[in-house]
Amino acid sequence: YVRGIFKNLHGWFINCLRYLFCCFQDRAGQFFSSGHTNNWAVLVCTSRFWFNYRHVANTLSVYRSVKRLGIPDSHIVLMLADDMACNHRNPKPATVFSHKNMELNVYGDDVEVDYRGYEVTVENFLRILTGRLPPSTPRSKRLLSDDRSNILIYLTGHGGNGFLKFQDSEEISNVELADAFEQMWQKRRYNELLFIIDTCQGASMYERFYSPNLMALASSQVGEDSLSHQPDLAIGVHLMDRYTFYLLEFLEDIHPASKTNMNDLFKVCPKSQCVSTPGHRTDLFLRDPGSVLITDFFGSVRKVELTMETINLTDPIEQLESAESGELQKEMHTYADQLPVSEIIHQKPKQKDWHPPDGFILGLWTLILLVFFQTYGVKHLKHIF
Amino acid sequence: MAAPLTLLLLVAVTVRAALFRSSLSELISERVEVVSPLTAWKRVIEGLALLDLGVSPYSGDVFHETPLTIYLFHFLVDYAEVTFMVSVAGSSVVVTYLILFQFRKQKFALEADRYPLDCLELIRSPKEMYYIPLKVAMFYLLNPFTILSCVAKSTCGLNNAIIALFILSTIKGNVLLSAIFLSLATYQSIYPLTLCAPALLYLMQRQYIPVNFRRASFWWFIVQYAFMYLGSLFVIICLSFFLLGSWDYLPSVYGFILSVPDLTPNIGLFWYFFAEMFEHFRLFFLCVFQINVFFYTIPLSIKLKEHPVFLIFMQLAVISIFKSYPTVGDISLYMAFLPVWSHLHRFLRNIFLVSCVLLACSALFPVLWHLWIYAGSANSNFYYAITLLFNVAQILLVSDYFYAFLRREHHLTYGLYLKRKDGSEATLVLK
């Protein structure tokens, strides 16, 4: 009888393993489909002066999303051309708000700016992209990507037809940018690159791209202006640009296990909300945008699956017959289950004001009342007046 | 008395409100003569902002106020101007009333019999004394130093208010309140500790306990008072611990006052010395300078044991001159008491010199600061010279009043027109 049970168990065990094995094979297929192993982000704000607050807020919003979704500071090159948080005209120092009513402070206390102030120049930007920096440049100021890196490049500022203005004194043209990307491709510095630009006539900047695996989004077409979202009366300037505002709203719903793809990103900020027509370019991209996850560029999703099985990777991955149903379903953990999703999306920092502890208040006022009654209960009040 | 006082208060409040709204308020709140690292309003706001960010305000060298001040300003930070005006007005009212009560207590007729006949002109008549409380209020409210200190929102105004309340409760004879306010004043800055002695003397005088070392009642009273004082100090310190849950504030507040790490120039004597002091001698000179504040208590209280109110005045003056971070707000407190001794005017010898020097120094402070810091054509010696001169003038003022007081006492005992044995006019020499 015992041997019968043992045989049953054994058979059941083999079936389970086969089921698991084919599941693993299936998922192994998905595992290696995207082709990248690390993520980088280059976020650039190119304009200075207090009235360009919104460009810094744009960049910091994207920085915040990218960091929240997992890209570490060592893989983010953040370039801000001016310091808005500590600007003398900022009525709320040490903050940069991205939403009126000061709901979201994107500056926080762990922002690492790699290039600041006058270091944000066209030359530095191009040197970062191509990797041609002097040997003394520290690691935090370098884009150390390889041929398995997915890079997100976000530019914002003032632009025109075919150029983007840096620091009010120089400009980068779309031809230069396209050539820089070609250099990156030749030097195998990226696997796939997503280029987002939020400026006036932004679509002109991606017109000249000719390197493979580039996907580009812009906030407005040639001949259109990108508009800012809303002024804040307390701070006195416009806080965000429309496109990045809606992009931020879209990104707040993304968590590292989201399955949203690029087609949803292209729908962000339609003309009714943005006034300008956002554009995108996917012809140079080898994969279908519908199969590209948002987290492929905006997050740093490490694909980790725990398995006890060996997977034969030399054979082509085939779809096996689905296993016998019933039996015992071993508990499978998927990636999303392990994340506290509700805490990762819609992160709003809790503004906690300090209050004195209740015990202290109680103690203090008890003492004051005691002293009061001691002096005025015993003595007559007419001695005072 | 109430109507002129109200009028005075209205005028004072108007002047301060006008200055608060003008552009001068920011200029004044940055002047080093008016604010010190202990009392600056900017540091209070910084400390409260640090608290809102979840950081202890005592980390770093920014905030040196006591936790009870944190508690007070946590709720009043938006109404700061009103708070300071109320504290200044309150302290002036308190001081007025305390002078009033002090005078009502004085039994004029009884005293007249004790003194030789020709001294009658030395004794104050009630008619003269009638306007003195008002003059005291005026001296405090309309003193440019007080106005500057209030407009700069320096917490010195609060300290002065507590000291004024302490003096009021002492003069009213309320031992418990006096001990409590004195412990509050000591808790705010350590130096009012020396006011223990005059308070004890006054309260003992009021309760007819003779000041004699051999009497048991003397020691018993001292024990009682010390118990109340130390007990309330202990309670306040423990309560401050419970506000923030840590003892951080002790080195930040008291360690800061006693060890003087911040050498920003002010109108005191410490900064220049310690800026050029070798580290080797720093502790020694620190002890010397700090003992200097406490040192005058015992000799003065021995000499002035019959006159504790004058002793309070002297003690306040000594504290304001020799404390580690004095500001003009401290000076205005003891200057407010000057009209109380207006009957000493005939014996003051240096009043012209002192007033000229004080006025000139007050005018020269900003000039030499500008020359040193902004124009670069002077250096710290210039500013310290004026500081020294200012303090010398204050010391001269205080010692002059002391001399006048002693001389009046002498005349009250021996008669106004002194004659030598052969009948010629004698002169009095201070040795």
C-alpha cells in the first residue's frame, strides 16, 4: 500500500516537474525577448533663469519617475542648467513643485544633479553621448552604457525648427544630434534608445535620425509651440509644460511590473489636452512598439525568476503541450506579486508637520494651572488689582 | 496712571508697527548689535523648518533656543510681530506696576523721622514719585534700543519679559512665583542665576527675617527658596526633554552660552579676545570671562543688603555688560530702571561723559561695521574699539549710579552738609 502511494507521489511529482518545465521554457522565451540588460537615462534641462522654472520641473519629474521605477542614480545623468530650488526668487526654498497647490515636490532630498549650471553645454552633452570625456571626468558624469543598454534621453527647454537652445547662448542642431546617435551606434553604446523632447517644434529634432533602434517622441510638430500647463500664483511662474505634465500623470500609474507598452505612451496628451500635436517616430525601431514595455526604458526591471530546473538554452525554444490539468498546482510567484504596487504608483510625499507630543502639552499646562491656583487660590485677588 | 500708560503703549505700538512694515525691518534684523546667535529670529525659523523636515533643530550650529521657545513659536510663528510687541508692552506694563507697588510700600512718614533734618530734600516726595512709573514705561518702550530689538524680532524681548515678571513677583512678595520665574529666566539664559541673591534679600526683608548667618530662619528661608528654584528648574528641564525626546538641547543651549564657540562680532567683549586666543589658553580665559559675570554678586550683595532693589538693577547691568552674547535689548532692560533713581542725579558725576559716549558709540557701530565689512578700509580693531568704549561707558554709568547711591546713603546717615570738626565745609572722597 505504501509503495503504491509512493509510486503515485512519484508520478505526480514527475508531472509537476514537466508542467513547471514547460512553463519555465515558455517564460524563458519571454525572459530574453527584450534584449537589454541595463538601463540608463540622460535627462537634460537646457534653460536657465527663474521664468524657466517649468523646464527644471519637467526634468525633475521625469527623474523622479525614472528613479521610482528602479534606475539608480549611478545610471542617471541629470543635467540642470539652473538651480530653481535655491533660487532667491523661490518663495518656497528647497522645493520644486510640479503641480499647483504644491502637491508634489519633485526636488525632495535625494536628487543628484550631475551637471549643473554652466556645465550644461552642447559640448558636454555631446561628449556624454559619445563617451569622449577627459580621463579626469568622474563616473557620475559619464554615460557608461554598453551594447545591451536601453537609454532614455529626455530634453526640454526652448527650441525651434531644427535646433534646441542651450543656456540662452548656444544651440544644438538636429543634424548634430543625429550624428551623435550614429556615433553611439557605431561604438555600440546602446541597444535601444528612446528620445523624448518637450520643446516648441520638437518634432524637427528627430527628423534627421538615421541610426537603427531609435524611437522618438516630441511634444509638438514643426510650426507648433509647446505650451505650458498652469501658472502657480504663489510661486509666480508656470510650473510644468503640458506634455510632460500629462506624461508624468501617465507615468505615476506605472510600476515595475506594468505591462503597458509604447502605444499607450504615444497616446499621452492628445491635441485636446496639449493644444499642440505630439508626434512620434518609430520607423527606425526594429521591434513592434506594441511589444515594447514602458519599463524597458523608464525602469530598470531586472528579470529574476527563481527556478530549480535546468533550462536547455541551446535548443530553440518550442511551445510544449500544456501539462495535465488538475493535480497539484504548485504555487507560482510572479514578479508583480512581490512588489507593494500600491506604494509604488502615485507616490505623493506625505507632508508631515511636527507637533509637540501630547504628554508635553499636558504636563506643561497642568503645571501652569497648578501654579496659577497656588498663587491666586490662596491669596486674595484684591492684592493684585 | 492707566490713561497716560495706554497712550504711551499706543505710541510705542504705532512706532513698532510702522517700522515692521517698512523696508528697515530686514536691515535691522541683520544687524549684529541687535541680534546675536542666541536670539536671532532667522535662526528660530530655521529651527522650526528643520523640525518640520524631521530633523532635530539642534543638529548643527543653527538653533540655540530652548525647547519651550520651540513650543511657543510653533504656534505663534505666523504672529511673531504681534507676539514681540505684546511681550514688550507686557514687560513695560509689568515694570510700571512693580515700580508703583514698590513706591506704595514705602512709608514716607516713617522714614522722615530717621534722618537728620537737613536731609529732607534728599528724600523723595510722593509728588516727584508720582510720574516715575510712567517715566520707566517710557524709558523702556520708547528707547531706540528696545524698538530696534523688537523690530528685529529678537527673542531678547521675551527674556526681558520673563525677568520683568520675576522682579514683579519678587516685589509682590510671592516666593513661589519668584522662584518659578527666576528658574524660567535661568533656563532661557544662564546668567539670571545671579539674581537669586537680590531676590532672596528682598523676600527676607519683606518677611522680616534678619540677614544673619547664625540665624536658623535665614538658612531655612534660603533652603526653601533654593528648593523651589531648583525644583522648578528641574521640572522645566525634564519637560523640555519630553518635547523632543532627547537631551540634545543641553549642549546646544547651555554649552553654547558657556563655551562661546561662535565668534560673530557683537557689542560684547568675548569675540575679539577669543578670536585671537591660542587654543592652549582658551579654557582658562573662558573661565575667567564667565566668572567675571558671577563674581560681582557676593560683594555687591554684602554691600547692598539693605537695598535689594538697587542690587537687582546693578546685577542686571552687570549681566548685560559681561554676558557672552549681549545685544542692545539687554541694555534697554536695565536702562529702563534709571528713572527710579532720578533722585540720585545731583550726585552723579559723569553723566554728561557717559551719555555722550553712549550716543557716539551707538552711532559709530554701523559706520565702523560698514567700513570693516563692506568697504574693507577698516578692520576688526576699529569695531572692537567702539565695543570696548561702549562697554566702558556702560560700566562707568553703572558705577556712577552706585557711587551716587552710596553717597546718598552716607548723607542720609550723616547729614547733607558735612562739616569738619572746626566747622568748615568738608568734601567727600571716594576711596
